[in-house]
Amino acid sequence: MSLNGEKDRRNMKILIVEDDISTRKLEQMMLRRAGYGVLEAENGLVAFEVLDIEHIDVILLDVLMPEMTGIEFLRKLKSNPITARIPVILCTSVSEEDTVQEALSLGINGYILKPINAKDLLQKVQQAEKKIEPVLENPRKITNKLGLDFAEYRQLLTLLVDDGKQRLKTIGRKVEAGDFKDFSLFARDLSSSAKNLGANALHQAALDASAFVPNADKKVQEKYFLKIRSEIERLVEATSAIR
């Protein structure tokens, strides 16, 4: 994170969901050469396993795959509020026009035609970047608004992180027992505190959790818990980068 709020590509993770290994490796090479972090999945089922344990910024999605088609994957992705905001770029062929229209109606952020070239791929990824909720808002903007210097701002962010970690540790015992009441209240408070300090991604994750956790099933509630923990860890990295 720069002082201008620019995204660091090295900290971005793009998930390639593609069954053809040569195409997958080509896309991986193009993206890594441009400085992006890349993860791979050979089908939609594996992709959801990755999403359960990794923070993903952008998904590059093939259409025709075994186990789960690109459209089936997209429907499931967008129906889950935890993953619904992840930008998706569809990789398709000219003959799949109807599929593209359906994917657009489901909320993809763009598509590229095969065979893929580096210029088109990177252009679409850069467009998708604009849809990503930043870990931190522009630090200069926030410190000016709050009347703080960078040292004071880092101190407040560190307090937010340390308190969040400690409360998650305490609440985690109840979560394991299936009691999410305290977690829902914590998420509501955390959302407000994170927003005040410009921790946008954590604010959004906590806001979603406070809204959906009370009525969600246990599996979804657990995913929200892990999502907030992941965003706190990302905030640690972003805070340390403020100079």
C-alpha cells in the first residue's frame, strides 16, 4: 500500500479456474510476469476449496469445465454474500455468446475471447482491480481527515488489529460451540471502528457479517468468522507498509 492508496500487485491474488493445463499455465505466466500473485484450480469444485482458505481478489473463469461449468460456478459464487463481491473475468470463445450474456446477467465484470493475449488479459484485470475493496483507504486522506500524523494513525490501526485478534480468540471458543451471538455484536462494533480508520475491506467484511450471521446456518457463520480473521491479517500487512 503506497501513501497514495495505490494497490500493490504483489499483494493481489488472482485465481485461475481452468481445466486445460496449458491454457492455465499460459495465463499464470502472463499474470506473474505483470507482478500479480496467482493461484490455480482445475475445476469449480477445487476453486471453492481454494476460496475457503485464501483471500482472492479476482477470478479468471473458464466456461466449459468438468465437475462444474463456469455458469454453475458463477451462480454459486454470487449467491454467497462472502464471495459475491469478488470480480470475475470470463474466458470464452466466440461460439459461446449465449453463455456470455447469461454470465453478464449474473454479474461478471468482463470477458475475454480465446485465444488469450497478454494485452487483453491485463487490461481486463486492471479494470477489475477498480472493483476491489482496498484494505486501506488513501492514508494521506485519512490522516488529514482525522488530524493525525502517520505514527498516530499506525498506532490506532495497531490497536484495532490487536483488539480484534484478542476478541476473535475469546469469541472463537463460543463459535466452536455454535454460539454466534457475541460474534455478531463484535462484527457490528468492528465495522464501525474499521470505517472510522479507513480500513475498508475489514469494514465491509464485518458489516456483511453483522447483517447475515444472525440468520445464517453454522457453516456460513464459520466462513464469516474466518473472513474477518483473514481481513485483520491483511490489515496487519497494510499497516506495516505505511511509511
